[in-house]
Amino acid sequence: DKSNNFTVTEMSKISAYAKKYDKKIYLALNTLVKEAELEEIYNYLSEVSKIGIDAIIVQDIGIVWMLRQFFPDIAIHASTQMGIHNSKGIETAAEMGIQRVIHERQVTIKELEAIIRKSTLEVEVFAHGALCSSLSGNCLFSSSIGGWSGNRGRCKQPCRRRYHSLDGKNGFFFSPDDL
């Protein structure tokens, strides 16, 4: 919604350049997809499937289904925003044909060790992102106060604002520094 994305022509050039240097290209399609956008996404994936993308990072399980059904040669990585937090989630991802699960930064080292021991998939950890109190990909705060969904690339970062409480205190109550 908010970003100026690469065109398919630009991505094709980037992909060719990356391949020349033996580098990989991942396409982040990790957003909520609305019903009215499904045909547009299908057409986009049809074009993208021809340019040598190594994997697509996905949030929406409907898009996972679409990729497996119509573009089975494209590798799928489950975005942090898909909300997979444990080994059972990874098992489900494997059944869906996903090759890698990207965990959010809130997974502890101890949890990650236990998850990796049981995993049949590649596991990655997203270690950087907005510094808020929400789990990655599960924030409804921005959307609920102003209609700007962080899950659609339009976060207004309400977690970084100063708030005032009824007892006269103020601070950044939704920021990890104040929690």
C-alpha cells in the first residue's frame, strides 16, 4: 500500500545481476491479501515466476496455496507475520510445502533451540524490526486507532508515541524501553 515497489522489469534486472554474482533473490510478499486482490496477485506471481526468484516470503496462507497450486517450483518462506511460534507450527508449514520458517525476534534462545531440534525445515530469526510491544505480524494497534494497518505496510508507529496516564504519568508505554 505505502511502498514504491520494484517493477517486474526492475526485479528481472536485479535477479540477473544477483545470479551473475551467485547471490539469491527473495521477494517479500508478506502482507495481508484481500479478496479483491487475489486475481491481481495471481497475475503478479505469473510474471514474477519467470524471473528467477529464489523464494517468496509469504504471510497469507491463501497465497501459499496459490503458489503450491500454480507455481510449485517457487520456494516459499513463512514470514514472521504468518505467526509460527513453535514446532507444531513448523510441522504445519512443512505440510503446506513451505521450505523455511522465519521466527520473530521475540522467540527466546531456549525456545529456538527446542524448535530447531524438532524442525525438518530451515529456521531463520528476524532479529530487527519495529521496537514495539506487539509480536511481529500480529499488531492491530495502528489499524485500530487510525485505519493504518502495519500488516499492510502502513504502520503509523503508535507504539513509539508518548502517552499520558490518568494518574499524571507519561512515557512510551508501548515501547520495550518503558515496559
